[in-house]
Amino acid sequence: MKRLYYSLHNHSCLSPCADNDNTPNNLLGMAALSGIGIMALTDHNTVKNCPAFFEAAKNYGVIPIAGMELTTSEDIHVVFLFPTLESAMRFGDYVESQRILIRNRPDIFGEQLITDAMDNVIGRDEHLLSNATSISVEDVIGLAREYGGVCFPAHIDKDANSITAILGTIPEHLDFRSVEVHDQSRVEKVKELYPIDGKTVLIDTDSHYLTDIEDALYYVDVDTEESDADILRNLFIDLLR
């Protein structure tokens, strides 16, 4: 068995609500310092900093996962994770076609910086990334399968932008195999309120600042002796399916 300490919900400086210090390189540095072995980058409605994230990961011994926090047409946040960078980039291209383009106001929302693996700014997204797309929550599980990934509703214990806040529950016909809780102390209450029996409960910080990244606490055990990052990433995502 191999124990993988995870951090699956992290925003880089490309997300308008995240600090500019949250570069892909800095996120991975914090993960390494914190004992985290596998980390996902999940910016709002984009994967444009994932190539830099994968390149920078080579310097830290942290397994990178390319992901996204999608905002559905209902304003529900759903985390997507992909087994390969290539599949994430293809999904990112699809989401680009479903975005509702509103010009970003950097002075209000943030700069939305695209960087390389060495923290150099190589571009900016000129349209606000945090607003709703035209993709319905009814379609997210099918889309995750189509692009080879997995998805789960984000921070179901929060009062904003969660599936529970918007819909009041997690509809049973939406067959999510995993759910995310932001605050570990709320897990038992969430289990009382919502139909999540049999689902994997992931605890995650939803980091927007480097100081949000906690020491490694949460993990999954993978039945393998492999040490190859690509194999471990695939096995990890399979567990969430």
C-alpha cells in the first residue's frame, strides 16, 4: 500500500479571487514543505496554468493533477480532475466555448495571471473567470467521463456556490461518487443533512492564499508499490470514480 497525502482544490494567480503569490511554482513549494504528495490545480473555469504546474512539479517531487473548478449555469462549483494534462487541456478548450464572456475588472476582481514554471507572467485572461458558464450541473458527470476525468461537488458545507446551497440537497440522480467538505469539523453534520452515504468524503482547504495550505493531514491509501507519478495519479483518480 502507498499512502498519498492530498490537496485537491487549489487556486493559482489565474483565479481572480486568489493571491498573486499563488503561482504554480509557489503552490508546489508549499505542498512539498507541508508533506503533501499529490496536489491538484483547480482554477476557476480554466486550465491555462496547468502546463506550468506540471513543469514546476518536476522540481518538488509532488505529483501534479490538472483540474478545474467549474462554475455551472446554476452557479454551482464542481471540481474536475484529470489523469493527464492533455485530457485537461482538451476539457479546458471545451469550457472556453461555454464561457459567458464578461470583461474582467482587475482593480475589483484580480489580475488573472498566466505564468510559466519559473513564475514569469506570460499572459492574462482578459475575461472574468469566476462567473457562471453555460454548462448545467446535469451535464458535469457525463462531461467528466467523456474527457476521462472525475468530478465532485465542491465545499458542500458552504452556504455559497455549493450544490447544497443552490439546490438544497444533492439530487440522487446525480451519481457523484465523491463529495468535498471544506471544514472537517462539519463532516458529521453534513452526513446528517445530505444523502452522501457510500460516497468518498474529501476534506480540502480550497486554497486562495499560500497560507491556506495546511500540513499534510488527509490521505488515501492506494493498493500499489508503484512510484511512477503517472501511474499513481491514475490510480488515485480511479479511487474517486
